[in-house]
Amino acid sequence: MSASAVFILDVKGKPLISRNYKGDVAMSEIEHFMPLLMQREEEGALTPLLSHGRVHFLWIKYSNLYLVATTLKNANASLVYSFLYKTVEVFSEYFKELEEESIRDNFVIIYELLDELMDFGFPQTTDSKILQEYITQQGNKLETGKSRVPPTVTNAVSWRSEGIKYKKNEVFIDVIESVNLLVNANGSVLLSEIVGTIKLKVFLSGMPELRLGLNDRVLFELTGRSKNKSVELEDVKFHQCVRLSRFDNDRTISFIPPDGDFELMSYRLSTQVKPLIWIESVIEKFSHSRVEIMVKAKGQFKKQSVANSVEISVPVPSDADSPRFKTSVGSAKYVPEKNVVIWSIKSFPGGKEYLMRAHFGLPSVEKEEVEGRPPIGVKFEIPYFTVSGIQVRYMKIIEKSGYQALPWVRYITQSGDYQLRTS
Amino acid sequence: MTDSKYFTTTKKGEIFELKAELNSDKKEKKKEAVKKVIASMTVGKDVSALFPDVVNCMQTDNLELKKLVYLYLMNYAKSQPDMAIMAVNTFVKDCEDPNPLIRALAVRTMGCIRVDKITEYLCEPLRKCLKDEDPYVRKTAAVCVAKLHDINAQLVEDQGFLDTLKDLISDSNPMVVANAVAALSEIAESHPSSNLLDLNPQSINKLLTALNECTEWGQIFILDCLANYTPKDDREAQSICERVTPRLSHANSAVVLSAVKVLMKFMEMLSKDLDYYGTLLKKLAPPLVTLLSAEPELQYVALRNINLIVQKRPEILKHEMKVFFVKYNDPIYVKLEKLDIMIRLASQANIAQVLAELKEYATEVDVDFVRKAVRAIGRCAIKVEQSAERCVSTLLDLIQTKVNYVVQEAIVVIKDIFRKYPNKYESVIATLCENLDSLDEPEARAAMIWIVGEYAERIDNADELLESFLEGFHDESTQVQLQLLTAIVKLFLKKPTETQELVQQVLSLATQDSDNPDLRDRGYIYWRLLSTDPVAAKEVVLAEKPLISEETDLIEPTLLDELICYIGTLASVYHKPPSAFVEGGRGVVHKSLPPRTASSESTESPETAPAGAPPGEQLDVIPTQGDLLGDLLNLDLGPPVSGPPLATSSVQMGAVDLLGGGLDSLIGAPNFVAPPAATVPANLGAPMGSGLSDLFDLTSGVGTLSGSYVAPKAVWLPAMKAKGLEISGTFTRQVGSISMDLQLTNKALQVMTDFAIQFNRNSFGLAPAAPLQVHAPLSPNQTVEISLPLNTVGSVMKMEPLNNLQVAVKNNIDVFYFSTLYPLHILFVEDGKMDRQMFLATWKDIPNENEAQFQIRDCPLNAEAVSSRLQSSNIFTVAKRNVEGQDMLYQSLKLTNGIWVLAELRVQPGNPSFTDLELSLKCRAPEVSQHVYQAYETILKN
């Protein structure tokens, strides 16, 4: 059904740690992985799925590590990749950074985790909060008599343990919208979408029942409140705690939350919005002598709002030298290792327009290889504002002990994949 | 303090030292030693020598230590099977530990020790653990059954573990249910015949309930299991779909894809007229689009699957073109897949945008991506006719960039555009010729040479251009050589006077100086053609080429259907059936989409389909005289209908002669020297050689030499109903002509004369092509055989059944009426062989509800025999594929009225117990399918 064995390799392809789940693939097969990967890369035909003989390798790369699953069967590929990413998530939550060193430092617990995450190729418990209840880094202190499986592992509510207590019961709700934008070189918008996420930070005692109310258009239409301002969510994805069939029935978002931080839901809207920060650029390249760059940035959002930490990165040729900048606001910096100029503006009020000029020298001998035309990228954050207009109408919290809990809501809009192609 | 210190001991006497430490009395020291052993194991050192010492540490109340020892055992037990027995006691004991964590750990580890001797000891503990009070232990034990089955299947069956596992599907705990489902699916996969999962509406309901409660992974196991179920009707399919759709909102992409698989499969059973069908289509698009924001590897899997979904149901994503636009930082494998889907979605509505994007991509730096983008522009031109002009001008712009690989790629696709729209864009040839020198890839050179040859009459210096290629003839690849040979012959036929020398040169290069049999044979054929009959050569070489089809790279329909059943798996990523990459036939079940067996529609099942009407039963369809009279009395029974008598079979005979002679001379004289080419032009004006054109008839008609199957004559009109005239007959088809072979017997006492025949209007316009000629009067007890040529230009009226023919025969005594059923294969025309690409496109184009499936029972023929037998009745095999030992024949036939019928025939050769053939027919006029099926049966069984 899925993985036969899972390996973590260093950047050179040397196995750091592995776990054989099914025993049908020789563990030495992994030696073929790196040569194969390099060969395919050279051919320009590298894909996340490689095969050598009858062995298939499904791999992901995380920082300087390769996580590789092997199989002989027609495995469920999407399950394997999700599992590998989940594994990275669990390890990262255990060790803060997942890297070669942290693996070496924690090999005992990694073995324990690998044993618990998957059995015979079937993913089992992958919720790090629950795993931490019975697999801890202080493992050597645990005696057999004391360590028990938390019932949560096999419960229908497998993400929250019972008996959690807080003095002050609170929920923090972050509504974060990322704007993805793709503009072609002549300034027309090819793709504009909003990917929103609602993240919760839950400090609640007991087993609380939560209900989240949004100004969801479908819900408003169902309940006949279509006059109110609402948002049409094109596609919604929920954390496993949300009762999906309930949502499918009457659009109610009801759930028992995990404890602490988690992402409750994400949604996508493809309604075209005016690009929040608009860039006009002129990049003039005079071969063998210089490059002149002029970038104009305009804040196309409400005057009352302010975009923070704005960073506009403009591509420059890799052989450029002796940079000179002039900015009307903020500061510009040449980052040669990325071949970009980064223009940073701490605070960018709506409706304002700023200008940056840059000048680079070019060597008289041009280098041979052709360079791509990377797009201009923009990063920003606009607090207290959502582009879509989504609103949290209520968060009802009911627990059998009947405590009062306070929800806090925060809105923020930020740049997602925000690209403007250059000519 | 970290564990990394355990890796640092690299002293020489390490093993020895570890041994001492393992046997130490101090607990802490022991544990440290085990950790060092595991550390050594992790870095790949062989520490199996310490086996007994490590196993000795197994009896401990320290959980961490126990886990490490277990880990060690899993790794080395196989290499030390005898010593592994030592561990059994502790395992058995641990399976009874009061702590469920230990019980589960023991049963989990035992299953991973793949030593036969141990498995027997595992049975009792496993049996207990399967009934454990703690769900954590039960869910672990469920998986253990699958492990044990993998080691010793017989043991698992004998011990009755499979039944216990099936019971766990009804467990109160969702995680136990999920693992039981996973374990059963895994076992069932390796034993396809076991019917382990035994899915029925009750068990399906249980699974659907568990779906709402279990973890994301459990949901995937259950969805994948559901996908193997075939609902009994469309209502059940719909109700399952309704309960699966909420999963599309799950945050885990794998859950979403497994849900998509179930929906795509069950949708097949829903009627397109249902409102729900449309709702479901709409619900599928947004989650598929959202998958593109997942991690790149998951995006890749999603894109490969979307590629299949777009081919199967293009309507789902037709408005979502923009999301497939490529981003600068997409990994290359994502870029290439997006490009592929963009082309599939390209239509007149969005072509402008697509082209603008493709042009942008064509100027990027990644060579592979750029090439594919250029090729994509060509594919757009071919697919969307309205855009062809814009595509061509875009390609010309790209050629102006002079970037070598862009130019080459552009020339290759422009050649295809010429093939699709002949005589439309030749004005660009001049620009192409300018770039001749920069072409260094065989495909581009071959394409350019093809263009020069094809349009030689419009290129003033075509001879010079081709001559320049000829200089390095032997260094070219075969592709280029073949193309050059053909191009020069074309040039010669178009401009004979100036190019004799050139053609002679290339012919001698190809035939005398080449070792390549393909090249040599083609050279000889041209040479021979040119020397014997240049006019025929012209007909052959400059023949009009069939247009190339719009869609390329389409996946065969049956493969596509199979892959839809494998959404999310490796098969869907490779676009290959699992049998192509999973070892051995074992473990691979051929999957196909469920047939549309909606309760409201009635597709005839093979059982109820009547077998080919046996002779004698025709009488059943004779309508009452009264009915017939109404129609037939209006008919003029006098002179025969018009229409030229059809040609006899002399052509066929001539062809046979030619075949003999022609081949003899070709085979018998491999070293023949053709007459000097200089004499050839003199023959140019010669009249067309009939011999050769016959030869070419022959190639298309080889199969028809024996003619279509002819049923034995049956009595159509018994003597007692026709005042002593008995008529029996049958239908034949030979080389394009249909005839009705009649046998008239006079069983009366008087002489019969003045025979005439007339048909009522019928479904295919069958009508006599000549009068019924009974030369002499028919005396009593005399029998005469007559062959009555038929044509299909008569008036048409749909009959019931479709192949019913009502006939009136007149003689000096009276007018008699009878009706008969003609076998449909007499209407199968000789040019019914469809081009492969065309076949694929047509198959896809015909809606699925037009597909009808039949079974031809007890037909012990192999694929070749089937194919040749059918071909003699003008059912042509377009392609053949072998899937898991079964031969799939893809066949086409055309009826006289131009209706195409496409067929897929599944043959299982060499399997005496499976002599049934499965036939799927697709046709735009589905009412003919039943009769085509009968024709198949008649042809194959006689």
C-alpha cells in the first residue's frame, strides 16, 4: 500500500538513519538512489519519483536532507509524500531544527518515533502533540510501569487529550490572507488569488466544543441573509478536527480543537483584486557598460492602512558590479548571492507612491551563458485588514464545566507568491 | 547531553569491549552499551556478533532499553534465525504485560521478525492481542495479521486470523477499523481471488461511518478500499458519492486525491442527465485546483493525475486554465506537467492567453522547458484551427531569435502544421530555408528535408538545398537518410528534367552503399517504381497524405479507464498500468471502471442478448400479411430498380496474379540493376499502369480475398405459403459487392415464369441492383440458383428490428411476401480501417453511454485467428495490446451508410477455461451495436 522502508540521507546520499517496515526491499537498494538522482538531474528529467529496477524511490528534500521511501508495489504516492512531510513536521516539532546534527543527537528517539509513525507501511499516529505524551526526550527516566499509551491515540478525537486545565480560558484567532499574484511583462494580471488561513492558539480547559462563524456567502444564502456583506470561499480545507460532513450539510464549522497552536482551516478565492502594491519598472541594459533600473511602487490599498516590512526584490545580471542607489524612501541593498537588489520600506501607507533608482556597472567582456529573466518579487504585511473582507462573526465555546472563554481575533494580509515578470 | 557521543567510539577492540559492557551488572552501563550497539548499527557497522549478548538485555523493565533491543532484533534476527528463538519467550511474556504499550510493542516487533520458526510462536499471543481490551493493542495486532500473512499465508488462513480480522471491521474503535481495512486490502491485493473484502452495502455503510471518525491516514485506507467496490446501481453510487464528497475539504492532499478517485470511478455509473452529476462535476474542480498549492512533490502527483482527469472528463477543469500558468520558481518537473495540461485545456476561448504564455516560456533559459513550450505552440495550432495563423507567426518570431534549439524545435512543429493545413502557410518556407545551416539535430533536419521535398515545386533552389544534404549522406542518421531519399524522389517527380543526376545519386547511395535494410528496401522500391512506371510512382510518392489528427499523446481509452481506478498511486504518476512495473502477475488485479448499469437505463446484459439468429427463426419476424400488404402494394413490381450492376470479382483475381508475379520478381532478384534512370523521363507521359494500381488495391484488400462469412442458405418462403414456390437464400459480400444468393424451387405442378423481386424500404437502403433473372421457366421439381446483386442506394426507413428486410416476389402465379433478417456484416465496407490516432480520438469522443458490452461465449480462438477471421468480413484490427496475458484488439468497421463502429475485443489466449470473448462497442448510433455483436458472433462461431 505504501512505503516499504524510509530513509533519511545526508546531502551526499549517505544514510543517516533508516527504518525497514516491510522487509521486501533490500536496504542496500538505497545505494542506487543518489547516482540515479544525479543522472536524472543531468538529463533534466528529475522527478520526485525515481525507479531502479523494480524498486521505486519516492523522495523529498528538506534543507540538507533527503527523505526517501522505497516500495515495490503500486503504492499510494500521494499518501507517501504527505507522510514524508508529516514526518518532517513531527521531527521539527521534537528537535526544533531537523538537520544532520539533530538526527545524530536524537537517534534513539527517532527510532522510537519511526516505530510509532508507521507500521508495515501504514501511517499510524502522526500528531506530535499526542506523541509527546508518551515518547519524550527524557525517555530514559520513564520506567515501564509509568509509561502508558494515552487513550487519545486511538480515540475518535485523536488530537486532544482529556484533562487539560488552564486558569484563564482563551482562544486567539489569526486570520491571515496571502495574496498570490502573477503579472506579465506588459503589466496585465495573469493570476490573482487569495489563499487565507485561520490559525488558532487554544488555551482552553477540558474538551470544549467550538463553533466558528464566518461571513461565508454560501451560509448566508442558505440562511437568507444574502444582503449582508459576505465572502465566497472557492475551496475550503479543514484540519482533521473539523466535522466535514457537518460542514458539507449546513456550512457549520464545528470542532473540538487540539491544544495550543494549529491551523484550523485554509481557503482559496480567485476573485480578482486590485494588486495591493503595484510595481512599474524599467530595466535598461547597456551591454558591456551598465544597467539602469527604475522602480516605482504604489500602494493601492486604503489610505488608513499601512503596509509593513515591504521588500521589493529586483533582479540584476549576475556579473553586475559597483552598485549605486537612490531611493525616495527606505533603503536599497545589493545581494550579489541572489543577484537582486532589495529595496526595503519599513512602513508604506496606502495611496503613496515611491521611487527607487539603481545603477550597476557591467564588465566589458560579457559572459557566455544566457541568464533567465527572474521576476520582481514583493513581500509585505498589512495588519488589521483582509483583502477578501472575510470576518469572524463569532466563536462559540461550550464546555460542560460551563466556563467563560474569550476569543481574540487578529487580521493580517500579506504577500504570498507575488511575482511581476520583467521584460 | 545528546546521543551523538555513542557514535564516537571507534577503538579497535570495540566489539569485545561492548560485549563486556552488555554483560555488565549495572543497568545504566548495559543501556549505554545497547545504545552504542544501535549507533554502530545505524552507521552501517555489522554488530550481529553481539546477538546473544543483546538478546540477554531484553528482559528489562526499562521501556527505552526494551525498544532498542527490539530494534536490534528486527535488524539481525534474519541473519541469526537459530538464536532468534531465544527471544521468543520474552515476546510471549511481553504480550501479556499489564501495560498495553508493551503488549503492542511486542506484537508489532514479532511481526517484523521474518523468521519462519518464530511465526508459529506468534500465533497464540497474536490471537489474544486481536481480542485485547485496549484498542491500541488491537490496532497493532490487526496490522500484525498482514505481516504474518506476508511471511506465511497458509498459517494465517489455518489459524482463522482472516475471520478475526474481518470482525475487526465492525470494531467500536475507528483506528482499529482503519487498520483492519488496511491489512485486509493489503492481503487481498496479493490474493486477488480470495474475495476477502467481500464488500456489500452493509459493510460499505460501516466503512462510510468509520470514515468520519478515523485519522487522516485511516480515511485514506478506507477510501482506497471503497474505490474497489462496484455499487449495484446508480442510486447506491450516488449515495456513496454524497458521503465521500465532504472529504474533498480535508487538509491532507492524499485524502483529497483518494476521495477524487472514488468519485471519478463511481461517477461513471451516474447518468449525465442527473442534476447530481452536474453538482459533482462542479464540486471536483476547486479541490483539484487547491492541490496545486501543496508541496511540489504533491503538486507533481496531482498534476499527473489531473492530466488523466482532463482526458477522461475535460469538462471539470475547462475554465481553470490560469492556474496552470507556470511560475518562475516552480520546479522543472512541475513546469513541464503544467505545460502539458495547458495544451490539453487549450480551446478557442482561451487560446490567445495560452499563446501569450507559451511565447513567454519559449524565451526562458531552461532548454527542456523552452523546447516543450515551442512544441506546445505547434500543438495549439493543430488543435485549435482558428489559432493556427497566430501560432505560425509566433513560431516565425521565435525563429528570428536564432536561438539554435528554438529554431530546430520550431521547424519540427511547423512540419506538423503543414501536414494539418496543407497549402496554407507555405509562404513561411523562405524563412525556414534561411536557417538550414543551423540545424544539427536529426529530427529537425528530417523535418526540414521533408518540407523541401513536399514543396519542391515552390522552392527555386530545392535541388541545391537537397544536394547540400546529400554530401554527407552516410553520416546522417537513418531518419534523415530516409527522408532525404523520399524528398529527392519527390523533387524528381516534380522537376524531372533538372534532377536526374541527383535522383540517381541518392538511389545508388541508398541501395548500393548502405547497410541499412530499411533504407535499401525503400531505395529499391523507388528505383523499381520509377523505372517501370513513373506515373504510378507519382501516384504513390506524391499521394495525398491523410491529415494528422488534432490530439496527440492521448492515452488509450481502456488504459485511461484503468488508470482512473489508480488515482493517487504510482501507476497514475507513471501513466502505466501496475502490471508494467510491479513484479509478477501476482498482486496485480486488472481494474476497470464500473459499467453503466443504472437501474433506469437498460443495457442488455450478455445473458439476455439473443445469440445470432439461427436459421429457421426468421419466420418469427414475418409480419402478418395484412401489415405487409399496406406497404408493399404500393410498390411497382415491374421493371427492376435502376443502378448499375456491380462489377464482378475479376479485379480480385487479377490482383492475386500480380501478387505472385510481382513478389517473385522482387524477391527473386535482389541484385537487379534498374534500367538507367535517364530513360525514365521518356515514360512519364505513359498512361497509368493498371497493374500497379491493382497492386495497391491488393494491399488494402488482402483480407477480403476469401470474402465475408456466408451463412448457409435458409428457407425464407416455404412452398406451402407461396403456392408451391420455395425460396431459400443467404447474403454474401465479396470485394465490395453485396448479393442475395437465392435458390428457387418449384414444388408446384405447373411451370413458373416471369419472376420479379422487390424490397420494401429498409434501414440501410438495400435494393436489388439488377432485375431478378431467371432465364428459363422453372419446371416442376426444378431448382435454380440465382445471385442477385444488391446496392445500398434504395430508400431508407428505419425497421424494427434494424436488419429486417421485407421482400416481395412475383411470378406468373401470384405475388408473395416474406421478410428476413440480413446479417449486418454484409454492410461492412472494405475501407473500414481507421487510423490509430483517429481511433483514439473517436473512441474518446463518443459518449460513454453509447458503449455497449457483450460476451461471446465459448470461442476458443486466439487473437490472430480472431483478427484474421474478422478481417475477412471487413472488421479491421487497428491495434493490439497485451494486458496481463490478455490480448486486447481494437477494431473498427464502417457501414455502407458511413456509420463507424469501434470495438474493443478482449481475448484470453491459452486459457482453456476462459473461452469467452468480451466485446465493447462504441458507436454514435448505438442501436446498431446489438446487430454488430450478432455479426461478430456469427463470424467467429462459424
